[in-house]
Amino acid sequence: MSLPAKCEQYLKHLADDHRIDLNTVVSELCAWTFSNPESKEQFKIWLDEAYPQKGEAEDKARAAGEKAAEEEEEREAESEKETQDRIE
């Protein structure tokens, strides 16, 4: 496991202050963070948004591409209709 440098320095400092090792601090932090169902759910929501599950990101990208293509078709159809209206 790796930690961002700022977090690692901060947690190491806390560990040193309390004369425990970094692994204990991280373990206790996780235990505290996930000690209630609400925190667990908030973390899961954040994780799903920040790092979608395998295949989900591709599905979202595909859906966004399809939506953009549909919108482009609608714009072209409107443009053609406006052109036809001007001709008539």
C-alpha cells in the first residue's frame, strides 16, 4: 500500500507522537472510518464516482457518445428543416 506523501508524513508524525507504528495508525484509521454504516456508504459512493467499477466507465463513455450522436442528428435534422422552410 502506498500513501500520498503529505498523508504519510502526517500519519508518521502522529504515530511517532504516540509511539506506535504507521501500520497501526492506518489500521485504526480504517477501523474508525468504517465503524458505522453511514461512513461505509459514503465511502462506497465516493469510490464508485471517483473510480467506477470495471466496465462501468466504458458503459458511461459509450452512453455519452451515443447521446452526443443523437443530439448531433437532431441538430442536423433541425438545420435541414430550417433550410427547407427558407426554400419554400
